[in-house]
Amino acid sequence: MAATKPSIVLVHGFWGGAAHWAKVIVELDKRGFGDLHAVENPLTSLADDAERTRKMVQQIDGPVLLVGHSYGGAVITEAGNLPNVVGLVYIAAFAPDAGESPGQITQEMPPAAFDSIAPDSDGYLWVKQDKFHDSFCQDLTSDEALVMAVTQKAPLASTFGDSVTSPAWRTKPAWYQVSTQDRMIHPDNERRMAQRMNPRAIVELDSGHASLASQPGPVVDLIEKAANELGG
């Protein structure tokens, strides 16, 4: 049975690295997913991040399920057209259409914590440290939020404006998790992006943006559902 499980490649978003998936990785491993990978995106451009993700996918023999959180959803949308990618799971994530960028989607429906994001003099975007807990992960402990705030990985601001060329969700099966208390991507934006891709399932969780850390069990439930459906 275990042999039918696809390899899973986890793709993080802005303001964090691959370690944001820590609790999801542990839970997936417990459930018998033996081939797990987490991309460390440079967050320098959508093209760079998609290429980094493609390189990891191309090293894997057999079917791959791509899972993206936040901006990582734009990355899997751009990188997901590789032939061995069998499905896409979006976790409180951007799912742009052709010609759309995360920045454009954000401006159409600004999220609650939009003003917590500030550029520095080098062109990187940060979530203000004193606003990080309330903005990004209000349902985590203050200690967890502090570590996330201090170790946040800032994207180049220009990455926010990079648009998707050929969205993989138009041709690959997709699943979507909406975070109903999300302050980084407006929950109604998440619902809109989810509905238009006609996914196999939409799951709503009563969580902030970092649902991958605050509700890893239900997040893995959705990933496991996707893997089971793809495995036939």
C-alpha cells in the first residue's frame, strides 16, 4: 500500500523557509509518507523559485504531489506543469491565473494585516517583528511566533509583482485549504481562487495564515486525501 503514495514536495511562501512545514512533515511521516521533500526558495523572483522547485521535482522518480503555502501556491502553479507532477495542494495560498501576480490579487482585496508589511532600503519586504504574531500566526503561541518573526525570510519586493505564465491548476487536479481567519491573504480571495480552479475539495479551517503550523493535522488530512485519490 505504501508504494502507491506519491512523493510529496512542500513549497513555502514569503516570510519563512522550509522549516515552516516542520509539524506537517512530522505528521506526514507518522502517516506513512516516506518520500518527503521541502524546497528552500530563494524568494528572489517567481522564475527563480519555480526553477528551484522544478529542479527538486526533476530529481524524483515517480509521481509527485506539490503542496504550496501562501506565495508557495504561486510557485507550484508555475512549476506544476512537469509531467511527473500529479496534483497540487494549496494551503492558504495564492493560485494566480495566467498574467496574474500575488501583488495584484492582494491589492484587489487587501488583507487585514496589509499595513504590517514594510520594505527595507535594500528592496526586501518584511513583516514588522512586533506585528508578526498578530498578522501571520495569531493562533500560535507567543514563543512560536517570536521564532517565526525573528527567522522570517524576506522576499525581494519585486517578486510580489511577478505573474504566472501557464497555471498548472488548469490541467492538474487540485485541492485547496482556506484559512478563515487569515490576515495575510483575504479569506474571500482564497475562496475566489479556490472556486475558480474547480478543485477536488475545498476545506475551510478556523485558523490564521500559518495553518500549516497551527493546524497540521487537518492540513495533512487534506494532503492525505489528495494522495489517496491520486493513488486510485
